[in-house]
Amino acid sequence: MESDRPLDALNAARGKRVIVELKNGKQFVGKLKAFDIHINTVLEEAEERENNAVKRKIGKIFIRGDTIIFISPE
């Protein structure tokens, strides 16, 4: 299904695993649980990744939308 708006694309990814990259270079991978209009995001089963390897397992994490560069399907 094609999405017309950015939030439609995020809605389609809800419940699926996504990669979130932050402005500080950190990368988190987890299941997209929730987000709001500011793209504040909650991931479940999240892990921090560095050089494509798991650095640490976090579980549930809240990420401020203004720190995010992109969110992509894994």
C-alpha cells in the first residue's frame, strides 16, 4: 500500500522492526510500538547497534523525535 504522508509510512511500520538513527550517530533497532506527531518514538525489544553489531540490549526505549535523523524498516 502506497502512503501519501510521512506518518502513514510510520503507521505501516507499527509493530514491525525498524532502524532508528540519531543525530549523535547512535543506531537503535527494535519493534516500533508508538509515535506521536513530533516523531517521539517508543521501541520495544530495542538494541543499540554499532558497526552493524549489537552493542547492548535495552528493552523498551523512548526516543525524542528531535534527535532522530531517520527511521527505516529493518
